[in-house]
Amino acid sequence: MTGSGGGCGLGECTVAEARVGGPTPGPRGSAGPSRLRSFNPLQVGALESALWVAYYRRDWARFLVLSVRVVRGGFGMDWIRTVQGAWLVLRANQLWAHKPADAAGARRCMRRFYALLRLAHGEPVDPARAAELEVEWWAVHRAHQRGDDGGAQPLVDALSRLYAFVYGIDEVALWPAAEYRARAMDISDRWVGEGCALDSPLIVAERAALIRSYAALLAAVHR
């Protein structure tokens, strides 16, 4: 959800791990939907598209700025946790971008990210499992980039598993969101293959697919 899943050396995450002794009461107990389920698909999809561009161009300073905006818009944590979470997303992606990828380091960072999310919203119930599923789809995407998986369905399935775990709903309801996200990744991969030009029309197409993915996700979590 928060990663590029790409693969175009850095060390361990440097932010202290959040303690998870139990969820902090938050928006879930208030009237109306949880802030975790109240994002703007147009805003978050456009921001994540820009985040992917920064990732593949290895513009880490811009990636961090955009990560703050994506985490704030997509997950609705307070500003302190948002900044911590954005840093963890940056570190996870840097570790994944390293050759060879540091999958264990990326999982550690994402476990800490999901621990922050649990402190804010009471979910996901198991940050370590959420991190495993997150980095799993990154790996599936990398295999898909190489043409090792025979098609997009393994990527769609991996994304659906993560969404279902984080939001606690059936995978089938999340297939449309996962399919649009997989489509956005295919477009992004073409853009990378063509040289990562900032004026490429593929960026517009990728952004549109990501916005549709987030719109489908929002519809699914409110069924």
C-alpha cells in the first residue's frame, strides 16, 4: 500500500520501534468511519503516483516529502506518527532498492510502520504479519517485472491479501482495487523501461489507474 514495489545500501531503520502493548483508543470508537477509511482517492492516488516517480528516479529527498503527504492523507495519523511513518516508508524502500534487496530490513521498517498505524487506529491486529504481506507484494511485483510469474494475477492476489488483512474484509471485495493497482504498476514499469521521462504521458495514465484503485478500495471498505 505504501511501497513502490519496484527494484531499480543502507543500514537498519533508525527510528525507534513503536511499542504495541494494545491499541490506543482512537477514531474507531467515535461517530463516523475510522480515519483509516476516510481518505480522498483523488488526492492519495495523485500523491502516490508522484511518489513512484521519485522512487524510480532515486530522488530520496522528494520521496520523503511525498511520503509524509501520502501517509497523512492515506492513514490519517497525527503529525508525529505521520513523520515517523513516512521516514520508515522511505527507509523500507531504500533497503528494497538496494541490490541485492534487503527484504528483512524492509520488513522491519514496515513492521514499525504498521505498529504506528495500530497505535493510531487499533489495526492491523498484527503489524508483523502486515509487514510480511506488504513486502511480499513488493517481491511478487519484482518477479512480475522480470516476467517470471506468467501474468498479473499473482500480483493482484498478493495485493488483495494485504488489503484484506489490514482492513479486515474479504479478499474478493478488494480485487477491483488490486487490479487497478496492478495495472498502474504495469504502466509504471513501461515508463521505467522507456527511461523515466518526467514529461511522459505514461505518468498521467499511471496516476489515473492509482486514483481508480483508491476509489475502489474506499468503496470496498465501506460496503
